[in-house]
Amino acid sequence: MKWHINELLRNHEMYSFDETLELTSVIKQLSPDVREATPFRIVGTGYESEGRYVFQLKISGTLTLPCARSLADVEYPLSFQTIELFSLANNPSDYDEDWDDDLHPIVDGTVDLYPFIAESIVLQIPMKVYKDEIPEDSPAPQKGSDWEIVNQKEKTNSIDPRFASLQNYFNKDTNDTNN
């Protein structure tokens, strides 16, 4: 996804594209937690506006991430929109990196979206993902000699044995007041 700026500005109209990119190796370098990635579909338009070249992108694909509880693979679908801005100013002094975080310079007259797309994907990765059903052969142990992982349903249905004798306390009070 690399264009020369003259090619983009030649038409004076919107430039549309629909491409599929294989970004697995770049995403794995940027985020070591990613185990696998499907090719990402990039649908977008580009146009010139107020001394900038604007790309509106819709990015969709799937990442394979480790489950936070069991380390099993979790398929995490991504679909999001982003906007990337490139400065058309030829003077590098017009570009101030401290103020223009979202405005990228055009290097050697070429616009390359590839690194910005990979960075946008990595920014969408959540801190933790969970698999609904934990497989028996998961890489992380689910119980030990004195502990085990319980799900929320099991936890609400069980009674702590230390408080089991108190379970009937309110029933006794109710029966005593009725008599």
C-alpha cells in the first residue's frame, strides 16, 4: 500500500482501494502476544484536503491471542475504522512532531500506509481475552493440590463451609418470632 504522491493528486478526486494485506510478521514483531493473524482486508478512500492527504480506512481481520486464564488460543475478530493524515508540505520545518502526532510526513514523495495500518491493528489489541470454554488440555493448569479455578456459576451456587452452620440462622429467628 505504497503510492507516489503525484499519482494520488493527479485525479483531483477520491482515490478508492480495497486490498488484502498479510501483516502477521509485522504484527508479531510489534506485539509478541499475537500468535497468528489472518490477512487483513483494508477498504479505504484517499483525498486531498487543506494541504493534507487524508486516508479513511476500514480494517478487518482476526488475531489469535492467548487466553488470560488458560493460555489457550482465542480467535479475536477486529473491525474498526481509522483516519491517517499526511502533510503535503514539502518543507520539513512545517511538520512539528510534538504537535502533529496524527500528521505524518511524506518521505521521498511516497505515501506508505503499511506501517500505520500495522500500528493501528496493534493498538486495537485488548489487554486480556478470555476463552468461553477452557479445554481440558489447556497449557495452563486449572487446578492444583489445594486450589482450582471455578467459574462464576459454580461460585454462586456453593456455600463456604465455614459459614454453613449460619445458613439456618435466619430460619430459626423467623420461626421463633412466629410462635
